[in-house]
Amino acid sequence: IKSKFTNIRITSSKDSSRATAVFDKEWDFSNSKKRTTGKVRSQLVYRKFGDKWLIVSERDLKVYYVNK
């Protein structure tokens, strides 16, 4: 699988306990039976637990295209 991430924007909460990343994700996946390509606008929400940042939410905001 090949992935490309562009147009990245990261914002954080006022108390710095949460952060949101919004970006365009493009992929090209192939195996011996099929190939899929696509591009979506995605959002990841992170929350700080101690000294670690963990993803607490993930969603696609917009589908630009998907080829199956």
C-alpha cells in the first residue's frame, strides 16, 4: 500500500489536553487480485493520557474519489 498525506492542519484545545488533525489522505493498494485507489479528507482526534497522545476518534469528512 502506498499512502500520501497532504494539506495537514492541526489544532489543539485551550488546555492542551486534546488535538485535532485534519488532512487529505490518498492511497493506492494492490495485490494479485485487485487494486483500489482513493482520496478522502480525514479527521483524527487525539487526547493526552499522562505523557502519551492516543487517538480517540477517526472519521472521513469528505470522499473525493474511490476506485475499486
